[in-house]
Amino acid sequence: MSNEIIQELQQAEETTGKYIESAMKYKVKRVQEAKDEAVEEIKRLRQTKQEEFELYRKERLGSSKENVKENEELTQKEIKETIKYAQTKKKEAIQLLLDTVLNIDLEIVTPKKEEEEEKEEKEEN
């Protein structure tokens, strides 16, 4: 009877070993499948985010050619506005220069005259 029990225990141990080995193989296989699925999901997510970034960049920044063209147009517009402003103020600037150059006060002040004026002012006060 004890031999039978020992044989049954050995068979149970072998069967359990087979189940354990099978479970370990399944676990390794399932971990590998999960890893592969995760890698594929990461690739899809990376591709999606890259596409979103490209769209954002195009919307916000535009292409470099468009930026250069836009900056050139803006610069030309500012140059035209500056020239137009200068044309409108040109006559005023010329008149101001002419008034300054042509209307010079030619009064000659001598030290005696200044002293006399100061005395007169003091006497008046």
C-alpha cells in the first residue's frame, strides 16, 4: 500500500511538473505577446503624435518659405508707410530748417549793455 501511495505521489508530482512547465511556457508566451502589442501601440501613438505635431507646426508656424514671403511683404509695407510719412512731413521739415537758418537774431550784446540792463531791472524792482 505504501508503494502505491508513493507511486501516486510521484505521478501527481510529474503531472504537476508538466502543468507548471506548461503554465510557465504560456506565461512567457503571453508576456512576449504583451510586449509586442505594447511596442505596436507605442509605434501607433508615436505616429499619431508626430502627425499632430506636423499639423500644429504648419498651422502655427507655416513653412519657412511662407514665413520669408510674409516677412518680405511686411517689410515692404513698412518701407512704403515710412516713405509716405516722410513725404507728408518733408515740407514741414524744410520750412523748419529754412526758418532756423534764415531768421537769425542779429542783435549784438555787449557787456556794458547787459550791465546797464541789469541795473535798470534792479532799480525797477
